[in-house]
Amino acid sequence: MNICFIGSGYVGLVSGVLFSDFGNLVYCVDKDKKKIANLENGKIPIYEPGLEELVIKNFKAKKIKFTTDLIKSIRQSQIIFIAVGTPSSKDGSSADLSGVFNVARIISKNINSYKIIVTKSTVPLGTGDKIESILKLNNSSKKFDVVSNPEFLREGDAIRDFRFPDRVVIGTNNPDKVIPIMKSLYAPIINKGAKFLVVERRAAELIKYASNAFLATKITFINEIANLCEKTSINIDDIALGIGSDARIGSRFLRAGPAYGGSCFPKDTKALVKTARNLNIDLSLVSNVIKSNDKRSSLILSKILKILKNKKNQKIGFLGVTFKANTDDMRDSSSLKIIPGLIKNGYNVSYYDPTGKKDIFNQYNSSLEYIDNLSDLVTKSDLVVIHTEWDEFKSINFIELKKNKKLIIFDLRNLYDPKSFLNKKIKYFSIGRPFNV
């Protein structure tokens, strides 16, 4: 089957290369000529474990083609996935769909045979209807179908999530014609036991937003319970185990830590609330989740300042600055609020991240240092903040690295057992556990 992915960002590239790995011919289109040239040379624009190898393998096998020729790719493909970015709009409360609609206009003018146009980008309720209206300007409705097929890929685990998803959601208003084709496309995944859910198109659009809002709610809920645990000398790990063992609740996303971040939860929760507000619906629960998460980084900053006791000469080192492990994504990472807050309070900060130096921090060069070695960062720091849960941060020999100096650790991911630091001249603080400064 010939497939076109418009947009070679995170969703488009991961999905496109895996569909090619299933034996399809995939056209991966992007207007960025440099990005396309790099992809042809096996250089990928994102950090995702295992992705580079798959790109090289399938490009050499000529099963995936990277191109800037959008019109040719549309005409040669039966299924066209729209996977362009849908960032937050200027008001910060809704999704910017200009890229999606621009692509729809180009598709509309170049439909030369029956096409299935699929929104893979995260789009608000009713976007498929608008795309359909654009396509009808130049085409009979018999020449195309618009489908919603939301992605549920976790950064850092995207390849496994694509191959072994919890479910594949297909939203269509013409199931008799669309579903046999989409089932054939997803057959390698369905045959491994994935649920194949067929719903109306608008329902599929809402499933994506509702899923992300619910997961964001779980994270915010456990973080608020962690605040209570710290005040009552209760261990949040016990609480998470107790409620997570309830089959109705489940343990996933019940890990206390920093504010949620990344490309999905902050943007999608705000867009969902904005969509509801436009329909005079009050999503008070999701609105309060957003407010609570926005306050989370300030709360953690205040805890760090309390630990430091206003001693400006102390050196602070951050282990990890991305919003989660196994990705280089800095979007809405809590480090973007905490580190500038420390600098504003007069502290010098350094950081180490497995994915390298971050350009977004260049404005703080005089007060923020990138250290390219984990051991050096710990050795040079008086306070180590474990910000991201990378595997290499889970078994650090702090006793050896601290040498003869005192060391303070603030573990935002609860990677260590507090008891392991007793009588080791190391002060250890964590999230949702007794917090005594």
C-alpha cells in the first residue's frame, strides 16, 4: 500500500517509518529541505531510542522516501496522513490549526483518485468536519473520506507503543468503505492482539483529548496527595501502591514528581477546556488540573530554596532537564521554570543531560553551566536535584562522588530509598515523603 505522511516530526516520522517496516511504501514529506537531507543520510531530528536504526534500514530498502514534493506524494498515495504540528495558539489556550488547513487545501487541489485523508495530528473536536469542507471545494465527496486516527505514542517508548498499542482508534463516518482499508493497513498490529476500535470521526477526536486530560488528572492528583503526605509524615509510595492496586484505578501515572510537561498534556488539556468553553460547557475538573500543574514548579522551587536556607554560595546541579527520560523534548519541562527561578534568586546552576546541551538555556550562560559528565556534576555540586528519571541516574554512587564534602540530594523522581543515605553525611529529600529541613 502507498502511504503519504505530511510532516516528518515526532508523530509523522515514527509512524511513517514503522508503516514502512510493515512492508508499505511510505512517502515522508516535509517542507524543511535540510531535515529531509539529514533523514536521507540517516540523521534524525529527534531523540527516540531505536528510531535511527529503523530509518536507515527502511531507507536503504527503499520502503520509505523522504521528500519535499508534496503534490507528487499526494497523487501517488492511497492513504494520506496529516501529521503536521498543532502547537498552542498565541493565546495559549487553543490549538493552532493553520498548518492542518493549509495542507488540506493542497490535498484538495491534487486528488486524482479515491483517497483516505487521515488526521494523525492531535486536533480539536470538529476539525475533520472543516477538513472535509475544504476538500469538497474541489472534489466530489465520493473521491475521498476524512478519518480521525489519533496517536497514543509516549516519547521514549514510541516504537513499542506503535507496535503493541492498547488500542487503534479509527473515527469515520463511512465505515463500510473505510474500515476494510484501514484494517488491512493495521493488520500487523491487529494480528498481535491490539484492539481495533471503530467510532464516529468526532468521537475519535475527543478520545485523544479526553485520554490526555485524564492522564494529566492522575499525575496532578498524586502530586497533590504527595503534598499532603509530606505534611503528615506519610510515604507517598505506600499510598500509590494502595490505590494503584485497585483495578478500577490502576498504578500507571500514579508517580509523584514534578509538573507534567511535554508536547501533549499541557497543550491538549488547555485546548479541551477552550473547546468546552466555546460550547458553554464548564470543565471545572480539567481547569483545576491545569491550575494545579501550573503551580507545581513554583512549589518545588520554594522547596529547593528552603533546603538551601538562603546560602548563595552553594552550587546547584541538575541531573536531567528534559520533561521525561528517553527524549530530548524540552517543551513545558518544569526545569524551564525551576532553573530560571534559582538564577533569579542569585544561585549559580549547572546541569547534565544525556541528550546534551540545550540551546533554550543559552540566555543564562553567565549563571548556568552545562557539564557533559554526570560524575563531574555531582562532584562539583553542593545540592544535586534529580529532575529526570534517566536509567543512568538510578544507581549513582553518591558516597564515592561526594568525596569529603557534605552533599544534599533532592530527588524529584523518588529513585532512591531514603534509608540508604542514613549516617552517610548526605541529606536526602524526595517527593511525598516526610520533608524535614
